[in-house]
Amino acid sequence: MKNLAIKVGKEIRKAIKAKGFSQERLALNAKIDRSYMGRIGRGEANLTLDTLYQLAAAIECDPKSLLV
């Protein structure tokens, strides 16, 4: 399971970079804590579907594109 979290975190980081956002800005837009956002990006936290959809909305992408 840990590898999956790391792969999803990488996809989220790629999407953030492609939009030119910082993790801090994304956390603010998605209304989640900055430290939690950092843990997600490093694959140290497991996402709920709610959080995945919040992030996708903040990145302005399809949630499926954040999954591997």
C-alpha cells in the first residue's frame, strides 16, 4: 500500500507543477493543512476520496488523472 501512496503523491506533485502552483497554494485552495499536503506529496499519508476530489478541484483536473 505504501508504494501506491508514493505513486499517487508523485502524480499530484506533477499536476501541481504543471499548473504552476505551490503546495502551499494548493493546500489553501483545497482547504487542507499545509503539513498534510506535504505528507500527501511525499506519499506518507493515505488519501480519502473526499481529499482526492478536493485536491482535483483545486488543481482543476479530473480526479482520475491523479491516480496511477
